[in-house]
Amino acid sequence: MSIEKLKKRDGRLVDFDETKIAAAINKAFEATYKPGYEEVARELAREGYAAQEEAAAPPPGSWESRAAAYRSTVAQDKELIAIFERTYGPIKRDPLAAFRPVKSSRPDFDAGQWSVLPEYLLVDGYNIIFAWEDLNALAKDSLAAARQKLMDILCNYQGFKKCVLILVFDAYRVPGSPGTVEKYHNIHVVYTREAETADMYIEKTTHEIAKKYSTRVVTSDTTEQLIILGAGAMRISSQAFEEEVRAVEAEIRRYLAAQDKS
């Protein structure tokens, strides 16, 4: 029987195109079963739609048309599945699944291979002390006390931000100073050696760290800021960092207050 028309799911009659039908069925083979059955796909297209009765279509949009379209769709699907099973055996999954979009995770993505690298924060200690009003006032009476207070402030900040924090103090004017690196609670404190400024140490360290890690440097020294940007790090002024620290302290207070209420 020569097929000239076929009925779509919405009840419309369209020209029968064996090539398009065969291509769609072959696509299902490739996605779900075995590729390379183009000729079988064409045969399925002819057999499946040859089963339709060439009857006059009811008026488009009527309930008869919609009902007929549904019955035709079911019949077509059943016929195609029967033909498929005669060719390949019982179906263990829905053969029409290949026509539906399927969301799946990327096969090459393995969450275990990814890790979040730490952020490094280098702080020019004396630049902060002389830029922050309360620390500057304290330093006029005792520079050691100002250093200690800054260290305590940054310990709290690091505990909240979880960054690798390196606080650098100049010791270049101290005769014979070999330079030291100390661990104070959860931060690193560096005292530069004789003839080495904090700027020099920060620039050298930033050049190495910024190659692999996200790095920020706290300083208001304009020349140092330009060098830092050239090394691929981000810079933040002493004043802007003070605002950031105050915001963190406020978050910590809110968290502790909530813990007390619970």
C-alpha cells in the first residue's frame, strides 16, 4: 500500500516522508541499542505507518480529531514496539527514551579531583598601625602594645575568614637582625632581617605565592600597590581593610549572641 499522508499527534495530516521517519528511528537505535541499522529503520518506518487506516480526518481542533490523534499515536507506538521486539527481542527499557531530553552529570567530572585552594593575605603591619586611629594612638605610648593588639585582631579575622594570613613587621633598622618567622595562634608573623623592609619582603613573597594562589596584600603604599598588581595579586588599602575587619567583628558578635540565645 502506498502511503502518502500520516497523522501527527495533534491530528494534522502531513506528507509521508520515509527518509525522515527512518532517520528518527535510526537515531533511537544509535542512542539506545545498536548503531548501523539504517535499512531496518526504513523498514520499520514503512511497516509502522502502513498499519494506519486511510480514513477521512475529522475537522481539525475538534474533540473527535484530538481523540483520533491520541488513539493513532498509541496504536503507532504499540506497532513500532511490536516490530522492534520481533527484530531485537523483548525491550528492557523504553525505546522512546532516546527522543526525550535526559539530564545527566558530566562523565568526566569527578568532585574528588577538585579542591578549594586557600587565599593568602599579606599585611604590612606598621602601615596598618599608623593608618588605624586607635592603633596609632596606642603606638604613641607603646609600639609593642600596638603590635600585640593588631596580632590579636588579625587572629580573630583569620578564624572567621580561614585565609592564610602573614603579618609582616619591619626590622631593617634593628642591627644584626637575622629576621624571624613566628606562628602566633593561627597567623604567621614575620620580622624582616636587617636591611630588608616589609615592602621588600611582601613584594618578594607575593611574586612567588600569587603564581599558584589567590593573594591579597594590605597596604596603602602607592608604589608597593603597583608592584603587587604587576605580580598578579590584589591589593586593598589599610582603610578599606579596617572596614572589612570591623564587618567581620560584627558578624562574630552576632554569631556569639545567637549561640547564647540557643
